[in-house]
Amino acid sequence: MKVAATLVACTQLVLLVACAVAPQDSSKTPSTPAAAAPATLRPGVGVVESASIVALGSSPSAGGTASPPTMAYRLKMEDGSTQSVVQAGERYEVGDRLQITNDGRLSRR
């Protein structure tokens, strides 16, 4: 019974994530992700308001390691503005205080 409930819950989660990510028309989009370019981000400190999965990471291959999912973060900056950053790597939670570096990456403050 628990196995069936777990399977149903996992299936629902996968469907929810799949519905949350809009399909891209490869003929109209560039081959690189549509993340905000570092040049459009202002370096500074902010607090994570939201975090969502944009793309799931890869599964580990034989002898390899899994890649992390790509996440989209919305930060409320100290000046009251908001900025959005999309990146893979370390995961952050809502409420974390982070710094946007000069190259557009997030790091713990």
C-alpha cells in the first residue's frame, strides 16, 4: 500500500513539474537557455523570495555523477527591487540571504 501511494505521489510530482515548464519551440529559441544575461543583473545582496525547478538534472551514468537541476531564483534586493537568476549548482532556499556577483552568479552572503 505504501509503495503504491509513493508511486502515485512521485507521478504527480513529475506531472506537476512537467506542466510548470513551458515547452520551447526550437525553431524560435537560441540553443542556450533563456536565462537573464549577467550583463542585465546588478551585483548586490538580496533574499530569496522564490525558488523553482526549471530543468531536472541528469541521472548518474556508469561511474559518473548526476548533474544538479537548473533552478530559477527570484531575489528581493536591499534597494527594494527584484532580480531573477537561473543557474545550476548549489541549491538555495526561500529566505536565504545571497549575493549576486559581478558575473551574475549567486553565492551565500
